[in-house]
Amino acid sequence: MASVFLMAISFSCADSFLDKKPLGSTSEDVFYSEKGVNALLTGAYSMVKGSALWSVSWGASITNWTYGSVASDDAGKGSYIGDQIPVNEIEQWNMSTTNNYPADKWLLNIGMGVNRCNIVLNVITKTPTLAAATATELQAEARFLRGLYYFESWLVFGDKIPLIPEDKVDVANTISNDNPAGAVLKFIEDDLAFAAANLPAKQSQPGRATKWAAKALAARAYMQVLDYASAKPLLDDIITNGGFTLADKFFDNFRIAKNNNSESIFEIQRNVNDINESLNGEMGIGLNAPYAPELGMCCGFHQPTQNLANAFKVDAAGLPLFDTFNNTDLKNDAGIASGDEFIPATDLLDPRIDFTMGRRGLPYMDWGIMRGSDWIRDQAWGGPYVTVEKTFFYKAERNSLSTTTGWQTGINANNFRYLRLGHILLWRAEVAASEGDLATALNYVNQIRTRAGKEVVMGKVNLYKLGDKSINDGDTWKQYVDFTVPAANYKIGTYTAFANKDEAMRAVQWEQRLEFATEGMRFFDLRRWDKAKPGSMKATLEAFAAADQRVRPLVMKGATFDEKDKYQPIPQVQLDLEPGVLKQNTGY
């Protein structure tokens, strides 16, 4: 499903882009043409997929599966304790300043992404043959990307990031990261405002920025500081004039066949099998395929938590169990061998649960029956749920839409919907809830819930001992499944009314968790909501850590969440490169 644009990226910009002589000051003039500027812009776009293996690795992922998901109550690292040890620190809120994961995030976004955008902007000003309108639009794309790279950096590191305008590239290493309050948001805001004013509403090539992408990202930036007044007109404009519609089904946002659908506002394009190791796939998720012997993939990271599974429980009306969801655990197979009998839970569940996580005794897409502990590298460490499905692919797509080279064989062409209408509707619902506009909040939340009920996982499994992996050979597994009935006891209802703004906000926040679960947003959402209710983030995460020990006794034992843990440390390697210039985040 690759676009022509992504193929251009893959062949014109290798990971050694910054080291090639054409970017040196003595040969910059070879890019002084529209074709040359577009080549440089392609290089700036090539970083947007969030990885540049092997210059940086999994910590740079634009999906933020580590900082946004594993650091929250949505997911754990998974795998086993001894693999990718730096992620243990992220999961347990016990970061060291030498952890290479944040170092990769910094390097990709600031050292590569921002730098490439600034190069583009400089070359545009030195190219007199560019028509004025063309130059402005190219500047707008570069500034959108710079705004995106700074937004990603801001999410992870907070305000202590160096703001490098294009006319300061040569002295970038003298620019402090000790910014005045609001300066980072203002820099991002200015870039995105320029982009929104000068980009087209549509692009002929998938993956290129539009005015709507710029407005959506600006709205998300405002939401980080609960600036609802600034976000509201942007969200309304997108809803009213953007021409976007919700995809027919929830999981259509996670199917390769539905890449670049009607809901998508800005989508990270993934491509496979064009170059060795499929490095144009979003390599940040290369570790996050199920560790099932019959699948033959690596490496079982990013496993959903029991807390998240519990959050999908509903009452008889199909509504969330807000106050009691985590009092008892949804039945799981923790500590039960695959060859021993296990009968799945019969609780009423929001159907999105089984499009989000793999549970024992249910079909896992078209790969077969999820067989429990045999599909998990270390169940005591990672928990009983298999790696998230939203970034995965169907067995029928293997090798054609997944990589055929390299050891990260879960890499695939499933785009990452970075900004979509679902985000916009629920952010607008949040704005409405904050204002006490209960009818608007109700409308948008119910739109999302109505869509969520349009599809459920089908196929009731009637085999309860799953120790023999051969049951998943070919279509053998299908004889144990009744595909005429749902896989579990699903129910989802809509709200009839909200009694007050607090009730509306609770429903909106819960909906964001379920709709965006494991998409790298949960930690950042908890952090921004903490601005309205100080202490709520700490309380939520420490309650999760305590209850998690019922399923994973050791992982979160003794874990405490402190104020400094809201942001990652400034990488020590950067502090060492720029002594006296860069400052560490408070508390590290």
C-alpha cells in the first residue's frame, strides 16, 4: 500500500543522509532549484516515520509505545526482564539519564528532524528561481514537519528542549534549552499556524501535510496544556469543513486495506520490501509482534495490562464500570499452562477489547487461536495478554504486506494514523465537557460508541486445552471455532444524558482511553488531565501498580510515581556534548 511519495523517500534519503557531501556547506548550491528543495524536503519527511535504523532504534518511535503506553497503565514492556532493559526503567518510572531510549528520541526529532527542516528552509531562501507561491508552500511543509518534531520532543522532554530557528543552524550547539514558560508551545504554534495558512486542503501524494493536519496538530498541542479556548475553533473547523468522516468500523483504522481512509487526517506511511530489512516500515515497532512459535516472529514486546483489560468491562447497559472496573480482574490465564484447561471470561465487554489485545481462547485475527502462555515470552513478567493488534497485519498479508528480509519479521505496511477524526471528535467532546456543554459532549462520545458497536470479533472457540501448536497449522484451528457467533460476550451502549460537567468529563476521558488504547497517548493524557486535578496522575498510576501485582507480582512492586516522572530526562549524552548550555529536567 506504499505511496509513490514514500518510495521517493526510501531511495533518495538513506539513514546516512546527514553525512552525505551534498549537505555540506561547500555543495549546498546543488539544491538551489525546485527539484533540489523537494529532494531535501523528502529527506525531512523521511524522519517522520519515527525511526532511522540503525542510527537510532526503538526509543525513537513516533508511536510512542514506550513513553505513552508502557509508562502508563495501558501496557507493559512485555517480553522478559533481560531484553531491552532500558524499557524496564520507563515502565517502572525509574529512569536514568543515560538510558538510550530517550537519547534516540532526542536525536531523531531534534538532531535529525528539526535539523533537516531548517536546512530546507535555508535553501528555499537561497533559491531565487522558485516561484513565490511554490516557495511559500514548501516552507509551509517544512514548518509543519518542524512543528511535528518539536511537538514529539515536547511530549517526551517537556519545555527543556533547544528551540533552533533556521537562521541559527550554525550556532545550534550554543542555544540553551532553558526556555521561558510557554516558549516551546509558542514556537510550535507559530510553525503550525504558518503551515495551516499556506498548505492545501488536500495533497496528491499520501503522507504529505495539509492545512487540516496542521490545524489538528495545533489543536492537540493546545490540549496538552488544557487551552480549550484555543483548541475549540480549530476542532470545529476540522469537523465542519475538513470533509472527514468516521471510518465505518473501529478496526478500519488499523487494517492495511484501509490505509489513508476517510477518517485519516495525517498518516505515517509505511512501506515494506523496497529496501533490505524494510527500513521504510515504522521500525520503532519492530519488537512488537507476538512471540508465538507458530508465527515465527519477534519479540513479544508491548503487552496490554490487566488494568486495561478490566477497563473494557461494562454493565448491563453496555456502559463502563467507572468506579469498580479494577476491583476484580477480568478472568485471565495467568499461571495456567497452555495445555491445561482454561475457559475464557463470560463478562459483558466493550467489543474494542479484542481488537486491541490478544486473549487466550479467542481468534487472533486470522492467525489462529491465541494459545495463552505458549504465545508469551514470559507470562509472569509480561502478563497474560498478547502484543497489541493495532499495529499488526493479517496472516493472508504475510510477505506481500510484511517484510521478507531482516529479523524483525513483524514489520509491515500498516500505516500509523497519527491524527484522525476520532481524535478530533473526542477532543471536541472534552472541550464541551469543560464548558458544561453537555449536549455536545454527549453527541460526540455517542458517535464514537455507536461506531464501536458496528463490528465484533466473530468466532466462539470450543477448545479449552491449547498446548498443541499444530492446531494452528493452516486452517486446522477453524474446526474448533463457531464463526456464526461472537467470540465473547460483547455489549456497548450509548449514554442517554450527562447529569453534570464532571460526569461528562469522566465519560469523555474514559472513551479516549478505550478508543486510543495502546496508541501511545495514555500517559500524556493522564499528565494533561492532572493539570485540572493535581495528584490524579500519581493516584491513577500507583493504584494501577498496586493492583497489577495480582497478575505480575514483581514488575511494579515498590514502584512510585513522582513529579519528575512526568517527563523523561534530558539525555546525558547531550548534556556532555553541550556542557553549560543544556540543563537537566528537574529531579534528575
